[in-house]
Amino acid sequence: MNQFWNVILGVGIIALVVSGFFNIVPWSFNFVAITILVIVWLVAMYNGFVALVNRTEEAWADIDVQLKRRYDLIPNLIETVKGYASHESSVFQKVTEARSQAMQAGSVHDKEAAENMLTGALKSLFAVSEAYPDLKANQNFLALQNELSDTENKIQASRRFYNGNVRDLNTAIESFPGNLIAGTFSFAKQEFFELGNEAAREPVAVKF
């Protein structure tokens, strides 16, 4: 049951009490009926929050899968570029270090910062490739570019899906009466996975 119907159920219970509906039956029955309805409402609200949290965690797991795929592509990409531009050691080191930091980042905030750094480092690597026509024509390099471009697009799609779930969860936590349930059962707001600057908002450019 989603949050909308949870609120409707809560309002319905209050409306029945205020309208005097329960006055037509003995008070002992009223007390039991109201208690049951309140419990049903609390359970529905709680389960609604659990569902929102689970969807958010699943969405983050999808981002993590795509990021790991990106990390796996980078070493092969570096080795391919090295074959044509071995003297660009500072660029390779920058990408390697950024990749390592991104893989070690734990929280959403840390991952966000590390991914922005990695995106910038990859753009520097592709800038190097522009100076080597033979590298740009290399079939392995082209295949890696295609895979990386596809992965970047999937990361963006996964990020939007995750942020949508975070928005729904945070809205439910902030809204009445959900905020009462969230506070009681320690449901916490989640961080959005945002990109820190305009340059990093675009996937790594892949040119052929």
C-alpha cells in the first residue's frame, strides 16, 4: 500500500470517529474496532516505509553495478592508450588514483565526490587520445569507448531512478502523518546522488 492510501486510511478512521459512526454500537466494541483500525493503519504506514527504503537500496545497488563495470573497463583503456602515448604517465597516474579513490568511497557523498574526480580524469585521458590518430582508429580502443559510453548512459539512468526513489522516501518522511511513523521507527532521509559541477553532469565524451 503506497503512502497516498495510507493517508486516506488514516483520514478515514478519524472521519468515522468524528462523525459518530461508532455511537451506534456499544463502546466496548468501538474501542476494539478503533484499536484494530489504528493498528492496521500503523502497519500499513510502516510497510510503506519499508517498501520505499527497499526500493531506494535496490536503486543504489543498480548504480553500484554500473560503476563497477566502469571501473573494470578503465585498466584496459589505460593499457591501450599507453601503447600509443606511453610518455603521458601523469595522465595515467591521475586516472588510476581517481579510480582507486572511487572504488574505496563508502557513503553516497564520498562516492559522489570521487566519481566527479574520476570523470574529470577520464576526460583528460580522452583528450590525450585526440592527438593520436592511430590510437583513435585502434579497434580495441573503439570497442572500449563504445562500452564506456554505454556504461556512462546507464549510470545516468540509474542515478535518475535512484534520486526519484530518494525523493519519494524523503517526502514521505517529511510529510504528516508519515513523519510521526518515521520518527518512531527511525526511518532516515537519504542523500541524493548528484554531480557536483556542470562539466561532470555530462557523460564522458566519446568521439569517433
